Amino acid sequence: MDIIYLQNKVREKLTTQRYIHTLGVASTSFCLALRYGADYNKANIAGLLHDYAKCMSDDVLLSKCREHNLPILEVEENNPYLLHSKLGAYYAKYELNIEDEDILNAITYHTTGRPNMSLLEKIVFVADYIEPNRSEKRNHNLQRIRKLSFSDIDLAVIDILESTLAYLGDDKSKIDTRTLDTYNYYIDNIKNKNRMDGNR
């Protein structure tokens, strides 16, 4: 797949600020892929396309998902911006001819995460949070999470999920259950890993 072609298609869809963010996610995904031995071309593409449908209004996101028969959860109905991920994956497949399921899943779950993510999914999930254009003023943990991301990506996923859940607070209408399920999965996964390491 021609990266320049994809960059031009993405640039057509996004505001300048969102496009700058997207380039940051793509380059960070590339670097994380190199660090963890993932396919860096796939990481670059997934990072580049992760926000392909981001700059649509809530009404358009809802109507396009209905038009394409994409499932809409109650939390997505209440917070339509969450739909940009699955709609972006749909357009990546049917407009841009991206057939790789791992890339499509990385786009679909880059906002909420999901239990047992592939390495590529984790890479894009983390890259979206730590890319260099993110402001440290809005997240005092960002510098620490950036460092952690290149030493233990699972712990970085947990820290990002903790920050997200803390930001959403007690407003259940804004919390996607996938985010909570993902957090619980990785917390249990780390506990089990530590327990096994302790028994060696």
C-alpha cells in the first residue's frame, strides 16, 4: 500500500490539527513496532488511518453507521464520537482497500481498547495517547507513560486505561464497558504473570 497515497487521503478528511496528531501517531506506532518486533509497515498504516473518520459531526457518525449497518452500542448512542473508530475501520476497508484484519482491529479499538489485544492493537492504542504532539499540561503522567511505553507496553496500556477511567470519573453514561473490561483484563493478566514469576 502506497503510504503517500494514504497520507493524501487522510489529509483530505482531517483538520490540520488532527492531521498533525495523526502523523504523530503513525510515527510513534512505527517506533513502537521497531521496539517490540511488530510489523512496522502495518503499524505505520494503522496509525495513519486510526482517526480517518474523526472529523465528522455526531449526527453524521450516527447516520453513517446506520447506513452501513454498523452496530451502535448504548454508550455510543450517548457519545457518538466513539463511533469514529469503527466507522474509520469500515472506510479503511471499503474506501482504501485495507484487508488486513489486524490493521482494521487496531483502528476499531484504538479508543476503547479490548481484552487480549494483539501487539499491533496495543501499539496504536498507546501511540494515540503518547504521540509527541500531546500536551503534558493536560496530563501530568504523560512523560512517565511515554518512557514506560518503550519498556513494558502492557503496563503502559494499564496506566493509560487508569488515566482514561479517572478522567471519565463516575459518569457511567460516558464509560464504554470495553474500556473497563480491558482494564480488568490487563490488571488480572499482570497479577497472574507476577504470580507465575514468583513461583519460579
